[in-house]
Amino acid sequence: MADTDTEQTAPPPEETAVAEVNEALPHPWSALPDEQWRLLRLAPLPADRYTGPRPLRFVQMGRLARHSPDQSFLRLTINLHGILTRKNDNVLEVWIDHRRKEVRFGPDRGLHLEPINRGLGRFLLAQGIAWAQQRCAHYTVEGGVLGIKDALSEDARLRRDHFLKAQGFDLDYTDPQQAKATYSAPRVSSLRGDWNKEKVQTLELLDAAAMLEHADHNLREQDVQIVKLQQRIDALRREDGTQRFTIACLVAFCVFQAGLFIWMASR
């Protein structure tokens, strides 16, 4: 009887194979394009000895959100003007499993951002945490393993650890060399949805337009100042030419007078 019951309850091999294939395929939501965009201002920072100069920069953040009775999905994408990034870079994903009451932060291969060391990581994760806390603050958080490639240097490892701890994640190193680590959090409510607002600022459309108008006004004022300075330089050049001619005439006259005095003295 036990064998008969087992045969009746076990799924057919075909259904098991189909389920495994479905799990391996990417979710249809992952291929959807972004629907909302915002402008981000990356404040100028002092040059870093590891990452180099950090000038003022503007980047675009794309956003996509989807919901169903079983799942909710948020994707945030950073787009850089004139720079191509690898697939799945500059992307943060948040998956909410309402059946298991669990939240997973991704992508699975890790969060890789460009430009680095500009506060973008904390900003994106803070946005994802705030979005999840609005919907399921009591859900658990699915932990994960941190890749070794994310900490190729001691400075990179410390930045990564500070980034995760600042958002409320717990880190656990499984080896004395601190090469392998796992991150976890008990609940979504235990995470922190804040970031360094001095490094990354969101700009509304009117704010961006006001900045462009202010920059255009400054350029026009600089053009007027440049024209005035150029006119001043031309006037000084003319005065300098006149003075040079006067000095040359005086020198010639002095030479003539000296020659005349010598001639008169020799007579």
C-alpha cells in the first residue's frame, strides 16, 4: 500500500522535467523595459587613490515594478550617458514571494555598479528596501553568499562590508582569511532605507530644467565677461604698440643726440 500511495502522489517525470526547465528560464518580468525614469546627481568628491577622480556627474535611473497575487518585482537600472556596461550590471532587483513571505535582493550574480565608490550602491539598495517595507515589512529576508570577486582587494572588501552593514544586513565570515562571507537579515523591517544624500541626490524635471537655465545664464554672463576682457586686451595691445613706437623714437633721438655731441666735441 505504501508503494501504491507513493506512486499515486509522486508527480510524473515529465511534469518534474517541465518544472525544472521553468525554474531555469528567466522570469518574463525580467525582460520588460523600464517604465519610469529619474535623474540622479552624483556630487563631486575628492579623488580616491583606488578609484581615481570623482567629478560631478549625472546618471539616469530606470524603474520597473510588477505585482501579482504570488509575486512582486522591482527593478532599478542605472544608465550612463555614452558608456556601455555589461549585461546585468548597474541593476538591482527585489523579488517578493507572497506565498513563502520572503524577500530576495538580487541579481543572483551580485550587485555590480559603475561608477564605483560614488554612493550608488547604498542609494539603490535603500530604494529597494523602502519599496519592500511599504508592502511586506514583516516578511523574512533571503540571505546569500558574497562572491570572492567582489573583494579582490582589502579596500574593496571593506567598502562592500560597510555598504551592507549600513543598510542593516548581518555579515558572517566562514573562514579566518575572510574570503568567504554570507549576508542575512531577520526581517525586512530590520533593514534601513537611508543613504548618503550628500553623495546622491534625486532631481525632479523642474529642478533639472532650472539647473540648465542657471547654467545657460552663467555661460551668457561668462561670454559677456570674455568679450569685455578681450576688448581690454586689444586696447592694452594698442597702447603697448604706441608706447613701443614712442620708446623707439626716443631711443633713436637719443642716439642721434649722442652722435651729435660726440661730433661737436671732436671738432
